Amino acid sequence: MAVEAVSGNGTEAVAAAPAKEVSTKQASFREESNFLDDLKESERKALAELRDKVEAAIVEGKLFDDGKPEVKEKEEAKKKAAEKKDEQPEAEEKGEEDGKKEEAEEESGDDTKQEAKKEEAGEKAAAKEPETAAVVVDKDIALWGVPLLPSKGDEATDVVLLKFLRARDFKAGAAFEMLRRTLRWRRDWTGFGSGAECDADADLPEELAGACYLDGADHEGHPVCYNALGVFADDAVYKKALGTEEGKARFLRWRVRAMERHVAELDLRPGGVASLLQVIDLRNSPGPAKKDFRVAVKQVLDLFQDNYPELVARNVSVVVVVLIDRRRSGRNSRPSDLIIRFLCDFHLQILINVPFWYYAFSTLFYPFLTQRTKSKFVVARPSKVTETLLKYIPIEAIPVKYGGLKRDGDTEFSADDGEVAEVTVKGSSTETIEIEATEADATLTWDLTVLGWEVNYKEEFVPADEGSYTIIVRKGKKMASGEEAVRNSFRTGEPGKVVLTVQNTSHRKKKVLFRHKAKSACAKKC
């Protein structure tokens, strides 16, 4: 089936160039390479240093050791003080007795002291044994399914270590401490346990199923995680999910478990897709005044920034949290320090349907961000959602509610059903897209969307026989800016063509994206 795009103004029609394939614009922020050859010399040295620290800590059983000798010294001082207190009453009793008894008691006391010293030595030896056993670390210890012992030779180990290094500006010591804290958190946090008390999904509202989910991938293969915060606009959902401390704890467990499922989709090897693209939809989301929402999001952010470096994108509520934390931190706190603490650990994120209050807050912190941090997030107001997402995600992978062509449970189109083409409609002009049917009894199906819409759109079937009547498939309609992509189909009774007409009444050019397929009755019968 041939497709032809024709432009026209009034009675004049001029054949346009064939529809071209959709261009894929790359993001301004590129993920850093995980190949050793691509690292700077200073970065390779930092990686080698971190590898040595991790290797030694695992082999020597000190990976979970806090390494704070001052704590042990305080405990020993307390023991000595207690021993002195016990010896004082014994000395007073001995002074009241006569000399002969004192000598006898001294002899027996010496024997008792010797026995006490032996017992004390035995107790200390026994106390040391459990301490030694407590810090033993399994050499097969792994993080996100990746072995952490460098001598095992797993190529994904360096990728994981590089994430912690990048989160701490390639300071090996700080990265090592961050890794240890992450491992201790994963060991101790009850949210990873089993049982009814750890079932985060048990009592959560069903509406939260659409609050965080993976759907498709971007141009570079990163899984796309959508966060729709508008579900919390419902008071019943809000109160059940976040209205109590128990509810917030359950929400936190649910969000962390969702993150674990998302990380499991990554390929943590050199050259693999090792991070997510996060899209945060702020349409109808609670504003800064919702304290419970703000607290819950802050808890999620704190866990993510401390334990999932370079894996996820920040949430928009970070803006509110930053401003509040600054007020609590005193006048000497610099805004840049607090903001970078929330942003530097994250990969690319896209904020869509951004409300006015976000712009008001963003103007306060934006000047303090570094260029690298600025390149990690993109903001799109409602009229620019599809156009913005298209720079990072293929149109066929963008959900229809965001102006894309992807539909849940789609049985009509698949990845193999033709390419998406684009046509540009100049200001105050009209473009027609013609889908030819060379035989009768064929079914034509098409998807079409216009970025920003605000155009007039109609569909017709024009028979090849000039004596036949033109059939209106879809009446002309003024398409608003928030319209979803159009899907329609038409079964032909004779050869002809379906004509899709886009009339741009504005002075700005519009981009049309479409795809189509045909099924013949003969193919179905065969």
C-alpha cells in the first residue's frame, strides 16, 4: 500500500516530498561509559583503590564493621571503672579485721584474685569469639545480583562500583563508606523480609498500581519508569496510602520493592543499559501544602539517593523538601549544597504537566545547579508533553495518554508493522496523507497524531472509480492540544484511497506522525 503526502492552499495542490521516517533526537545528557578504556586516569585510579578496599573488607570480614575504635575504648573504660568500684568495698572490710585474719585473708585473696584473673581472661576470650563471628562476611555477597568481590572477575562488579564512585565524585573513601551503608541497610531493613507484616501491596489502594510502572524503552534502550502523582488527588486514596504512620511505612516498602523490580530489568555490564529513564507526571499532583505527601516522598528520596546511586531519577517533590531542609539547617547552609545532595546521584528525568507552583520554586534553586546537574532533568508544560517525550522515547513507545501511539493490549500494531512516518504542515496550510487500497475488500488501519494539535482534521475514502461517491470516514473536527492519537480503520468495497486531511490554521508549523497497515480479505481466507 502506497502512502503519499500532498499539500495544498485553496485550489492549488502541490505534490510534497515522500513522508520521512521520524528523526530520533538524542538527549543532552549522555550516560557515562562503563568501559575502563573510556575512563580518565584519575577515575581508573579511584576505581582501583575502591576495588582494593572492597576486596580487603570482604576477605578480612570487615565489610559490615563500623570501624570506630573510639567506641571500643569507651566500653573498656567503663569496664575498668566498674572493676574499681567492686574492689573498694572489699578493701574496707579487710581493714576492720585483725592482723592474723588479714594475713590469712590476703593469702586466700591472692588465690581468689588469681582465679578471678583466669576467669576474666576466659570471659574476654569468650567475648572476642562472637565479635569475630559477627563480622564474618560471605565472599559470595552480591548487590543487585552482581558479585562484589573483585577477585571473582565478574565484569559487572566494576559497573556497580563506578555508580558509587560517580555518586561521590570519584572519591574512593566516600564511595566505600556509601557502599557499606547500603549493604548494612539492605541487611537490616525489614522491608526486604517475608510475611504478612512485610506485604507492602496487601492494603494499598488499587489506584496506586498506576502510580509507578515500567512501560517501554527510550531510544538508547533505557527502561522508562512512569510516575503518575495525580492518583494522590483522590482524598480516599491519599488517606489510605499516606494518612497514618503505618500507611507511610507501607507505601515506602511498596515503592522500594517496585524499585528493586525495575533495577532487575537493567543490564549491569559494560556497554549494557545500566540505568532508568524516569518520567514524573505532575498533573493533578498534591502541592507543597500536603504534609503527609511531602514526608512520604522525602523518605523515598532519602533511601533512593543513599542506596540506589546513578540508577533512578529524582522526584519533583525534591524542590519542596530542599526548601524546607534549608530552613531547618540554619542560615549558614548554602542552597547549592542541599540541592546537589538530592540531584547529583541521579540519571536523566523528565517532568511533564508541570504546574505553576513548580516554576515558582524552580526559579529559586536553578541558578545554583551545575551544568551536569541541569542536563539531567527536563521540564515540560502540558502543551509540550508529547514533543518533549519524543526527543527521548520513540513515538510508538509513548503511551496514548501522553500523545504517543502505544496502547495497552494492542493487537493491531506491533514492532514489525511498518515504520512511523512524519509530515510537516506549514503555518496556514493544509496537508493530505493518502493511503492507497489497490484491491477491493481490504481493511486499512492507521494511527495519527499531531504534536500540539490545534488543527482541523478529517478522514475520507475516495474510490478510484470517478463515478463512485466519496465516503466520509470521520467528520471534520477541531482537534484540541490535549487530544490523544487517532486510530481508525476502514474496509474498502472497491479500489481507492483513504485521505487524511490536516488543516493548520495557526502560523506555526505542525508535525504529523502516522503509521498504517492493510489486511486483505484474501489473506484472511487463506
